[in-house]
Amino acid sequence: MAGLLPSGTTAIPAEASKTAHTKAEEKTDYMNLPCPIPFEELQREALMSLKPETFEGLRFDFTKGLNQKFSLSHSVFMGPTEIPSQSAETIKIPTAHYEFGANFIDPNLMLIGRVLTDGRVNARVKWDLTDNLSVKANAQLTNEPHMSHGMVNFDYKGKDYRSQFQMGNGALFGASYIQSVTPHLSLAGEVFWAGQHRKSGLGYAARYETDKMICYSSRDVI
């Protein structure tokens, strides 16, 4: 083939041509980055992988679907509950409770309710207003004074970023933002203000993902 080339022309090896073509394909398109996961899922994703849920005692869960959107759930738990103490020893108190739940799941609306025998009532709502904007709310009512709480989140999903604004009882306000900077790296930050406790803080995090691993790092400053 070299004999067919004009004088003074150098043939490019096939492997070098393939490598150059591969590098051209791997060039990052910063105008078409993937949308990252929500900020609140960063720590939850790591805890689910590195710290699986464990318990001591007996637990029974049963869910019955009544139709495609509505279902009922029953849960029974018997075992010790750990109570924090001032000493290094952990105090365990035997407990048992039953939980009844009702779930309504729709493509744009999710309603979840739980009632426990100790008097607690939990409720969660997720409503997708548009393809990009959604509202989430959760509340817990208890018989104990000053222990009931509620929170509302507004989530906005962009092409390559997500943002969230939170507000809850006790003059709690927070905001977070996460941005994809490369196809594998996302950077995030959050700020919050707890008016009832007169505390404020900020945090930042980074998440790196490949086909075989996920790395996550965060730091909070209060």
C-alpha cells in the first residue's frame, strides 16, 4: 500500500488512527451533561450501601394491593429500643408496636400515611406539578408536646442540575444545589437556617460515578 502513496507521504498506522478517533469521541460535551441525583440522595445512597439497616428482635411487614394505585400495609415490630444516655453504655428498653399504612401511588401524585399504636401519625405527599417542578411534604404528629413537626420541599430539575428549597416548623429554612460538571463528576452545596435554635450552617459535597464504582465526599460547617 505504501507504494501507492505519492512521494513524501507518510502512512498513518491503523492503531494510531483508531486511538485518535477514540479520543475525539471521548471529548466532553459540556452542553449535554447528565442530570445528577438529588442532593438529599447523596448521603442516603452511601448509607444504603455501606450501612445496611439492622435491627434486634422480630419484624413482620405485609402489603396488600387493592388496585393498581391503592394499597394497605401492616407492620409489627417487637424488640429493644436504644435510648441515648449520658454514659457510654446504651440503654435498651423492650418495646412492641403495630403500624397500619395506606398508600396511593399515581404517576404524578403519591400519598403515604402511617398510624402507630403509640399515637404517632406520619404522612408524606409528593406531587409533580410539571415535568421539572415537584412539591414534597412530610409531617409527624405525636402525643408528646413540641415533638410534632412538618416540612415542605420544592424541587426543580434542570437539564444538568437540581435545586431544592425547604421550609419547616421552628423557622427552619434550607436550600441546596447540585450541578454536573463532567459526565462523571457532580458538585453540590447547601445552606440552612434554624431560627428556633439560632443555628445556621452550610455544606458541600462531591460525587464521582463510573460504570463500576461511586465515590462520595461531603463536609458540613455549623
